[in-house]
Amino acid sequence: MFTFKADKLNTDEILGEGSHGKIYAYQKTPQDVKWVVKHIHASDTNSLLKIFPEIVLGFACDHPAVLPVRGYHIEKRPGKLKDFEVYIKLPRMKLTLQEKIKERKRSNKPFSEKEIVTAFYTIACGIEYLHNRRIVHGDIKPSNVLLDEKGAIKLSDAGIAKFIADDETMYTASDNGGTIQYLAPELLVQGQQIKKKDLYKADAWSLGVTMLRLCLLENNILNASMSQSKLEGSIRELLQRVEGLYNSDLTNSLRGLLEYDCTQRDSIDKVRDRLENNYCEILGRDLIMSLTPSPKVVAAQDLENEREEKKKLAEIIQNLEQSKVIYEEWS
């Protein structure tokens, strides 16, 4: 354990930036180049509550395709009652899949089928790992898929993730916080009642749209808010283009993820199985063994963990609101 020091952030160079914060290099020593820190300003307690899932999930998850959180530091801004600064320590990555797509488009160099299938399989395994823990990511898109120096892929930014408890049966579509170009059609109808278990299928849709972008190197590839007939026609046209570039097995895997009716849409574990069966030689035994998600965890233990995390968060907020105490968990 060591104490986080804000003056060790290299604020002259922003490594990444999004709606939830900025990412800076963090060097405690000149040799320490493996880490970055995501800095988020939370203007009130509710904002802090929205940030915390990303921290909790990052600590709890242990899978090669999910970006881990290695530490976090929360402090109250001087002179403010409920104004917080949050620092999250993450492994340093090279670039996002979004940047990689733009790079390939500029150079007019499409991804090879091996690159497509490997990315598809890796992301699917990461999502399945979350789903086995009853976690819906909620914002699968190329900019939330990171690559390290060796090209290894990791899912990131679970800031709007949802934990699906057994006693939660329905969900009301509203302001979901996801990115509209990747949201499943059922989430775009304000007020629509959706079975909680079908939220997993929304992640499946987002993965399908992400992979379409990877295959065709295009932005804003689908508009899920259009009518069902127009959307299904657009999907058929896009899949025909993919089939002209890649094996039909890949097109079939994508088709299963892009069913308009979420009850007919393939689950993530089904598409992962299909990729394993159809592309075993391309993927290789070592990759498959390293990424295969562990079995579903016991539901009762999941619920207990969730209760413990909520209790911990309540204690942190109480400490921060009552004093200048800095809450820190850093490794």
C-alpha cells in the first residue's frame, strides 16, 4: 500500500478523455510507467454513487479480457460539503479499438479474418465473464475496448454497469447512459418495461454493432431508433457486405446478435460457443483456454458481495461528508 499523490500525475499530457473523466500518466518513480490514473470530478453524492460501480467491478473482476482496477483514492474538495475528486489507478494501455479502426480506415487496410475473429472472441469472453456474475456492462463500444502494447484486448469503462439481482424482474427503459449508436432497440423506447434478464441481450446487440464497425471500418453504422422494418433491412444490407469480405460463419455469428427482438437474440455464451466451434484453428487452444470464463458463481455469494460493497460505499460517503478524511485503497 502507498499514498496517492496528485503531483505525480502528468497533467501536461492527457492520454484519454471522455464524458466521465480524463486519464493521465502516473509515475511515483521514473521507472514506474505501467500505470495511468483516471481523474473524475463528482459534484455531489449522487455523482459519486454513479462512479463507484466502475471501481467495484474493476476490483472484483479477474479475467484477461476485463481491465482491472488497481487502486482508488477519493477526497473531498477543500471548503466543499459534497464535492469530490476521484482517482482510479489502471494499467497503462496503448490505444482503443476505436483508434485502431480509424487507423486502418486511413491506411485503407481492412482487418484480417484472424484479427476480426480474435477480437470478437476475446470481447465475447470478457462480456460472458461479467454476465456469469450477473453484471450487465451497458456500454460496449470500440472506445471502451482497449489494446495493450502486445495487442491484447480488454473491456473497460463499466461506469454504468448494472448488477442483476434475483429479486429484480423488470427494468424501465429511460436514460440508460449508454451510447445511442450502440444501444439495443428495446432500450430506446422510453418507459418500455423490459425483463431484467433480457438486459444481457442488450450487451449482445452492442457487441454486434461493434463488430460491424470492425468489419466495415465505418462510423454510425446503425440507427436502432428507426422503424423495425427499416432497421432489419439495414442489417441485412450490412451483413451482405460483411459476407462479401469474410467467411459466412462470421456473418451468421453477427446475425444472431443483431436480432431486433431481444428474446430471439443470441446470448453471449451462444455466440462464444459458435466462434469456438467454427474458428478453433484460427483462435488456437492456448487463447481459448486462457479466455474461457469460469462457471457461474453462486447467486447467494453474489448478493452477499453486493451488500458488502453497498455497505462499504455508505461508510466511505459518511466519512467524506463528516470530515476531510481521504478514503484510499491503493496497491
